[in-house]
Amino acid sequence: MITLSQSARTLLLASCMVVAGCEVGPDFHSPRAPTDTRYSPDPVAQTAGVPVRGGAAQHFDANRDIPGDWWTLFHSEPLDRLVRQALAHNPDLEAAQAALRQARENLAASYGGLMPTGGASFQAERELVSGAAFGQPKLHQTLSLVTPTLNISYALDVFGGARRQIESTAAQAEYQRFQLEAAYLTLTSNVVVAAIQEASLRGQIAATQDIIADQQKALALVQSRLDAGAASRADVLSQQAQLQQTKATLPPLQKQLAQTRDQLTALAGELPMHEIGEVFDLPHLDLPVDLPLSVPSQLVEQRPDVRAAEATLHAASANVGVAVANRLPQFNISASLGTDATGFSNVFSPASGIWTLAGGITQPLFNASQLLHKERAAVAAFDQAAAQYRGTVVRACQNVADTLRAMQSDADALATQVAAERTALQSLNLSRSQFQAGAIDYQTLLNAQRTWQQARIGLVQAEAARYADTAALYQALGGGWWHRTDVAENH
């Protein structure tokens, strides 16, 4: 049996247990969170309210947490079913999950850089040797040579370059994690917003059909007045033109509805041929009224895009350490153990044993300043990532601020639209009475019809906008991924 000498074994063991004394490069610290306590100069406590469907005042509470299944607050079972289907079958989400698994496997593999590497080889030779090269031309002999060898090498991470590389790889895995969270949030938000869009379109189509029915009655009335000699042919043509104009608005709405249905089907992971069975309309959606409003310091912890940007910054910081370490001496040791025997029967003979133990230091001297410039490039990449992180935080806060302003504005718009629709309807009813009494001409009645039509459609749009704004707020605040239990299990 082949054994190393005591001194060789001691040297090998000590070398393998070396613990590096330092890690070059900057130690990463999370950027400071914003200290602002609100998103606009004026504090936001609640929106306006109006006593109609979807018109309740919404209240904001900084202490209210965000549920991971925030879409359930709309109290729509069809919406809940569709979101569950999308989470189970959407290919974009599956791709993000696979990317995270890949990143974590790469991280697990990178830890091998801190461990010794070993390999085994076996070589068997048989050759005919001529003695002519040694001055003995009559000598011919067939020889066999068997050489099994075990090789071990270890790169000492004296300056922490390998550990910085592992740190960078871990940060990249963290980036993929928050890319998955962002994919999850985007998917659920898109499903909710598309469902609200479908409900809005169905409401607009229903309102348009009611208006068409009303205008058809008006046309019949004008036609009867023409037959009785109380109206002109021009009045009939004007009413017909108004009716056809209203009918012309219906196909675009139906097209948008069909495309929205296709979008929802695709989000659920299905081909258009297999259209979803869920149907959405505004009367079956509840408007959440007690809403969360995280302060900016919380927002940077909750937004997946901000966390992903922080992970990118962390990776760039670690890469600076890798670049610095590459300019410093590299230490490594290697050892081999084996036999060199003239036959299989002699492989384990003590006399055939061979071993080597070597150590080396490599220091780059002349490389046209490549390593220096790579270090400077790594520092520039860190500066770039730091600026991009700050930009991401600014945009995140802007997103919340814009959403809050939209919620306030659209609540006011709904109140105004309710008043406009009611006034337009009263005006239309009065105009009809006056027209029948001969007090106004038919053009005045047509103008009243157009005003009411626009107000009716605008009311549906204003109502849907409040639901969409609410979904946008949950998305802007991060969507409560930290409370999630379904997709998180696949991490």
C-alpha cells in the first residue's frame, strides 16, 4: 500500500485547511431608504365619495398591510378562479421560476470554488523497446507499464476573490428571485386590470344598446309625427343619422371586448380557441374602501423592481472585489499519488509507489494593464448600478404618487360624471316634453340626446377607472408577495 510521508501529509492537510485572512473589495451595505413620510406635499387621507355603485370614499392607512391575494378584496369568485388558473398555467411565470432554479443551482455550484478538486486517471501501456538507441541493436524487449494516479489541487482563496465571486452569484440568484416576484405581481395585476376592462366594456356596450333602443323609439315617434304632418323630413333624417352614429360606436367596443377576452385567455395560459369561461361585469365587483399606503422607506422593501435593482448593485459591488483579487498573487497547491508498475500484479507493490506535492504562486506582471482596466470597469459598473438603483427608487415613488393622484382625480371625476349624467337625463326628458309641445325644434332635442349619450358612457368609464386605480395601487405597493404561500413554495 502506498503512503505519503508524515511531513507530506501534514503539509497537505494544513494547506487544505488554510483560511483566508481577508476579502478585497468593498463590503456591500444596502442603500439608505428614503426618509420621506408621504408621496406628495399634501397629505392623502381619503378620496371623494358619491352614493352610487363604485362611488364609495376610499381611505388610506399607512399601518395596513397588503395581503398576498389582494385581488380577493374585489369579492369576485370568477376573478379568483381566473387568477388561480393564471398562476398555475401562465408560461411567463413558469419561465421565471425556471430562471430562479437555474440561478440557485449556479450558486450551489459556485461554492465548489472554495474546495479542493480531485481526479483519477489510469493508463496502461505495452511497447516493444529496441536497444539500438543504447548501442545494443540485438536487444529487443516487450514491456508493460501500468500507471494509476490520484490528483488533487487546491486554489487558496487568500484575498477572497473566490468568495467575492460566490457573493456576486448569490446576488444574481437574489435578482432572479425578485424577477419572479415581479412576474407574479405583473401577472396578477394584468389579470385584474383586464377583467376590469372587460367589465367596463360590457357596461359601455349595454349602455350603448340602451341608447340605441331609446333612439329607435325616438325615430318611430318622429316618423309618426311626419306622417301626421307635424314634423319635417329633415327631422327624420337627423334622427336616423343620430341613430346610425350611435350604432357605429358599437363594433369598436365589441372588438375591444373580444381582444380583452383573448388577453385574459392568454394570461391564463390557454390558446384563443379555448376561451375562458369567466365573465366580468361591474355590478359583480366590490370596490375596496380601506386601502394600505406604505411609506417610502417601506416601499423600497416591498417593490420587487427595487429589490432586484439592489441585488444588481450587490453583484456589482462583489465584482469589484473579484477584479481587485485578480490583480493580486494567486496561491495554489497540488498533490498526486499513484503507482508506476510494469504489470497489474505489481500495482500495489511498495516499490512502485510515486507521489508529488507542489505549491505555487502566480503574480501577473505584464498584461498591457488589462487587469487594471477591468478593475476600473467593475468600479464603473458599480457606479452605474448605484445610479440605476436610485432611479428605480425614484420611479417607484413616482408610480405610487401618480396612482394616488389618479385615485383622487378619478373619484372627483366620478362624482362630476354622476351629476352630469343625471343633469343630461333631466335635460333630455325636458327636451322631449318641449318638442312634443312644439316649444323647441328637433335639433335641440338631438343635442340633448347626444349630451346624455356621452354622459352615460362617461359614467361607466369613470366607475371602471376607480376599480382599475385600486388594482394599480396594490401593484405599485408591491402586491404583498411577502405573504404569498402558493408560488413561493416553488422557490
